[in-house]
Amino acid sequence: MVLPFISLYIDSFGNFSDSYVQSWSGWIFAVTFITAFIFSPIWGRIGDKYGRKKILMMSATGLAVSVFLMGFATSVWHLFLLRFIMGIFTGFIPMSQALISTQTKKEDAGRVLGTLQTGSVTGTLMGPLIGGFMADMFGYSAAFKTVSFTIFLSALLVMFGIKEMQMKITNENEKTSYTPKEVVLHIVRSPVLLIVMLTSALVQIAHFSIQPILSLYVAELNGITNIALFSGLAFSVTGLGNLLFARRWGVIGDKVGYIKVLIILLFMGGLVYFPIAFVVSLWQLLIFRFLLGIAIGGIDPVRMAFLRQEAPVSMQGEVIGYNTSLRFLGNMVGPALGGVLAGFYGISSVFFVTSALLLITGSILLVTYFKYEKVDDALLHKSS
């Protein structure tokens, strides 16, 4: 709700130059991801030990308070500090994924996490529209306070609406708790799991590298008339494809295997990104952005379902925390990479590099899967 007008809110603090506003907008946007990158594994570990419901309540409350105080900010430093604090508590959605995955049977994880993804995407689509309307009607401060109320409402829903069941450890080789070193070693010693987690960063780098220059690309294709509307449409149509197909990909992953589906989606994403560099009209761009949403939308729930499958129950929160940190790392690197490529080689180069990045990632996962996972499957089948 608030991201679309962060730069406008900064501009309202004083008579600043465009470069000053743009520079601070970048730092204020990024600082949340930096602190979230650091704290995600920490919250995951605490959730494994004390329960994920409690962490969800703490996360929502911390977010609500920090966003509420943003409505009273009077300088860029106030806003920067509050966004820094907000990053400490950012992780409600990953922790909800950890909670839901542990309350779900492994064979249904893709379907359930895909359903959760539709809720997240719906919020992503509706948030900017509601936030923009609130800011125009009642001012920026009122929009921040409204957001804080909705987040606090989430904390109350978790408190009174969720009963967290303690999952029983059925595998005699599993422990009730793991040290940070044991968690890291578990990830490193599982090549497919490690590559799947690295895809979190690579996919976010690919996806976010387009974000800073998409509006410019829309203007290049369609002119500056109604640029805000058409840029918003180009952003939202990807979310629509995501919304419609995330749950379906999860169901397919439950049936045929999460890694197989993830490999297919990475190649699909890479193949869709490439022709975007050659579109000559807005409508062609919208079609490819919708197809991109279909592919990208399935990656997250399928990947999370695989983490649920591969990580012991007592370390799932921490493993998902590391995965979340890698996503936030991609969120930080992606926009910078996209801006540099567009500045030096033109906007089309961003789509070429993004396409190559996803295709290479899919190829690495494919090779790793055939080298390790298929061998394990064959040995398991032979022993049974």
C-alpha cells in the first residue's frame, strides 16, 4: 500500500532536488531488505524452538508499530530509521509458509502453499491501488496509519484464529533441535536442496532487475500518455498470471515431483523473458508479462514444498529463514543490476541477461537433479 508513494512522501518533507529524492528513495527502500536479510534465519531458528505462531504475532506487531510511526515522520532520517526497524520484523509471509508447511502433510504441501501464494499475490495486486487511493483522498500519513491497522488486525487473527499443532517426529534419525552449524551442514550436504535455495536469489535477481526500468520500457513502447496507468497494468498483469496458476503448479508438483516442476518453470521463465526484448507494442508486452506470471507464480510454492519435504521438522523454520535471506539478497542485487545494464547497454539487454540467468539456473538444477536426486530415487526404489 505504501511503496508506490514512498518517494512522494520523502519529497513532502522539504524542498528537495530530484536527485536527492531518488537517492533517498533507493536507500529507504533497500534498508528494509538489508535488515531482513540478516534477521530472517534468526527468526526462523526462534520459531523452530518456541513456536511459529508466536513469531507471527511478534512480526505483525513490530510491523504495525513501525509503519504506524512512519505516519508521523518529519524527515528522511526518521523514515530511514523506521524502515530499518521494519526490516527486523519483515518475514510474516515466510514464517506463515513455515507454519503452514509444518501443519500440512508432505504430499499436499504444494497445493496448500500454492493456495497461500494466491493470498499473498492478491495483496500485492490490491495494495498499491488501495494505498494510492488512500494517499490521494486522505494524505500520506493516513495511508501509513491505515496500513498499520490492517497489519495489527493480522496479529489478532493469528492470536485468536490459529491453533499451532506440535508436529510429531516420526523419523528416528531426526532430533528435536539442531545447532546452527548442523542446519548449515544439512543444506550444504544436500546438493539439490542447496541449488534450490540458491534459485531463490537468482530468480529474485532476474525478476527485480526489470522493476526499475519497466515504466521506462512502457513509455518507450506506448509514449508518456497515461504512463502511470499503463505501467501499473504491466506490473499487475504478471500478478494476475501468478494468481491464476500458483495453486495449480503446486498441485502438479505434489503429483509429479517438485524438482521436475521447478526445472520446467525456470526454463519457461527464461524462454518468456527473451522475446520481451523484441516487442513493439504495449499489448505484446502485456501478453508476455502475463505468461511470465504463470511461470514465476509457481516457483515459490513448489520450492517451499520441496524445502518442507527435505528439511527435518525441527529445522524447517531456520532453513526457510536462510531461503528468505537469499530472496532478500536477490531483491537488493536485482534492481542495481537492471539499472546498470540498462544504463550501459540499453533496456533490451536486461531482458537478455534475465533470460540467460533463468535458463542457466534451470540447467544447473537439471544437472544436479540427474546427478544426485535421480540416483537417490533409484537406490530407494531398488531397496524397496
